[in-house]
Amino acid sequence: RLSLPPEFTKESSAVLIKVGDSASERQILESTFLSKHPKEVPGLSIPVSIVVEAIETLNENQAEIRLKSDQLALFVVLTTRAQGRFSENAFILRPMETKSILFVP
């Protein structure tokens, strides 16, 4: 069943869509839908500050990187000279949201 949040109107420029299994309360998918081209979304011309809140070594094979942004940041890309990959890349970071990304060598 799909239901839109009450604050969604045709003037909304971004909508967060979460799909989950209500029986297990497990989230299956999360996606942000932009109803306009990125250059037309209000507030995107504001400089964005993304802060690395922490980098924590989980074990010899993984590290967790926690990021936070003061504004909506589209298509955030992480790069490194180290050999490995990030669990997510080119993601959307919402204002004041802390996002955890895993680095796997």
C-alpha cells in the first residue's frame, strides 16, 4: 500500500519513498523522488557543508563512515585512493540526517 505524507503537495520538490515489510518491520527500499530538475529545486544553490562525524573501524575488513549535512545534498560521491568500495555512492543526504556508509577493502 502506498500512501503519501500529508505535507506532500504538487508544489513539493522532493519526496522520500520508503518501502518496507510491515510484518517484519524491515525496510526494503528507500529512494528520494525529485519532482523537478535539480537546478529548479529550491535551496540547492545554497553552499552545502558535509561533515564527516566519525570513521570507525568495525573489523579488519570494514570501516563505517558517518556523514551529516546542513542542507539537502544531491549525488554525494565518496572517493579514496585505497583499494576497495563504499556500500553506497552518489546518494542523497537530507538536512541534519546522519548517514552511515561502509568501506570494504
